[in-house]
Amino acid sequence: MPNIYNELFYSGLSKEDFKRVSKPVAEVNRKSLMFFSIVSGVFWIAGLIIYLLQDTYIQCRYVYICAFIISMITLLLSTTLVKRYPRLLFPTLMLFNASLYAAGIGMAICQPDIRTVLMIAIVIIVPSGFIQRTIVNNILQILSILVLAILGHFYLVDEVYSFSLMNVTIFAIAGLVIGHIINKSRYQRYVYADSAEKLVVMQKNYNDDLQKEVEIKTERILALHNQLILGIAMMIEGRDNSTGGHIRRTSKAIEILIEEIRKDDDFGLSDEFCNNLIKAAPMHDLGKITISDAILCKPGKFTPEEYEIMKTHAAQGAKILHNILAESEDVKFRELAENVAHYHHEHFDGTGYPCGLKGEEIPLEARIMAVVDVYDALVSKRTYKERYSFDKANEIIVSLMGSQFDPRLNKYYQKARAKLESYYLSEMMD
């Protein structure tokens, strides 16, 4: 059995947590009661055998027989009813405790020496006042046995002395057993712990498990949320005959460009920013859902009036994302996604739309998205144009650095160029 920690720790748990830990604690106590019922039964059998081998104190045999029967009853109860109804542990323990006192009183009555009665009473009753303090109980029991062993040798006849010392030792051991179990069984108001650390670890493990469960469910909700938004974006792309695969390609292209920026980052981008931008990229044209099919699906170039209507998709996309993500706890992602949708058509020189922002007035995430968006438009076939060669597309992108695009992005684009061309080449082959 584990060492007993001599204090009982107030649980300090919620009602639900207490119910969770009380059952395993009760199970430990039940097994302890089973164990000590068996041990005490062995004590009573040993005592009975001793008295069967001698002719004196015949009445003591019946005391040991009764004590043995009660021990077996507590063993039977602890293996059946107590296992099913943990609340019965305490009354069963009290029955076991009563058997000890009854045996002690019975043994005292069975012998004629009043001094022995007094000494047995000291050994059994006095430590019971300290039953909740295992260490104090141990010391008192040992001292009581020593007192009986020393004084009894001088004041008791040999027959009474051997009888008393044997019984007091048995009862002292049984008393310590009872104290041990009682200390462990106070789980109605207290949670027993072998040490303070055990309770702390138990609570920490429960909190960690709960936190992991919350994180897993939160991730699932976010994944479902993102899939719904991506699904909307894909449906919009399905309406636009001129941009087939645009969302998929720009999502991959933004990953390639971000990978190079991370290697030599003059912008000081965090991992959170980069991951959020990759997640937000598929949503940049979400506002096209507000554009009529007559304009969105038109096979040729737009008229000036149609182009003005088409340009409203940027602001509309930001509004849609604002509403969709309004309840999201990830404020940074929400703001970044709105910025990408709203400002990815702004130009570094201030000639873009919808707000005519200039330079660093344009959020960085939108400046990065702008490069990828235009690159995909150049190297992809549209209903109104054939795709440009990689060299031609590169020439146009480089020429727009400083006017349409942030010039600081040029070196990252150049480093990513080979990977971009390799990816788009594989797309064409598919």
C-alpha cells in the first residue's frame, strides 16, 4: 500500500469535478477495506488456533470466532454492495471498527485480572482519540505495547502476561489498520491524496485534457467555417467563365511567394500573418457574388460602365467577409481577410481602386495579393485573351514594380519566379 500522507486536502473542486474524482477514490478505499478485512481475519484465525491449543480462557475462542465472522461479513460487503453503492463504504467501515472494539471488550471480560483490563483499554481506547493522525496513533500504540510489556512483566503472572501481551499486540495492529482506512475514506467532503503533488497533477491533467478537447473542437469549427467560405468562393468562380481555376492557382502562388519572403524578411512578418494570408487568399474575389451574370460572364471586354460595376466587387467582398466573420474570435484573421478582399486592386502609385490608396497606405497583405493576382491573370488564358509567355509576364510584372506594385516585393518575386513558372507549367500539362 502507498505511504499515507497525514493530512486530508480539501477538494476545492466544482461539483462536477468532485463527482469525477470521488469514484476512483472510493474504489481505492473499498480495495483497502477488502485487504484489511482479510488481514484481520487472519489475525482472528491465528488467535483462535492459539486458544484451541490450550485449556485456559476457553471463552476467548468464541470472541475470536465472532470477530472472524464480522471480518468476513465486511469482506463480503466490500466485494459486493460497496462496489455497487460506494456510499455504503463508511457504514461498512464502522461495522469493521465496531468488531475491533467488541473483540477488545470481550477479551477483557474473558480474563480475571483487572490490571490487564485497564492496560487493554489504554491500548485500544486512547489512540482512538487521535485516529485521524496516523503518526500520533502509531506512536501511542507502540508506547502502550511497551508499557504493557515492561510493567506487565513485573505485576502480572506469566499466564496473564503472555495472554495480555499477545492480545494487545493484535489489537494494536488492527487499530492501526482501522486508522489507516478511516483516514482514506473521508471522501464525502475531502479528496484523499498520497501527496499534495498528486492532487495538483490530477487537476492539471483534467484541465489539460479539457483544454485539448476545446482546442480540437475549435479547430473543427474553424475548418468547417473556412470550408464554407471557400465553397462560396468556388461557386462564384464557377459563374465566371473567364477565371477558371483562379482561386486554386492564386492560393498556391501566394504560398510560393510567402515562402520566399519568410527566408529573407525585410517586412518582419510573423508566422501568424503568413498563415492567415494563405488562408485568406481564396476569399479575395468573394465580392463577385454581387455582380450580375451579364457582366461577370461576359465573353469580351467590359464597357466603361460595366467596368465601374465590376470594380465594386472589392468593397462588396470586404463587406461580405465582415458579416461572415463578425462572430469570429480571430480578430487578426478577420481584419486581414477583409483587407485582402478590399484593397488587392489598389496601386502603389495611388491609381488603383476602390479607394485610391497610395504606398504604405495599402495594407501589406493586399500588396502581396496584388502581385499574385495579376501574375495569374497574365499567364492564364481568359475568354478575352490568350495566356502570356512566362518571359512576357515577367517583363510586365517587373515593369509595374514601383507603380502598381510595392517595389520592395520585387526581389521576393524574382526569387519565387522559377517555382511559380514550374507550378503553372504543371497546371498547363494537367
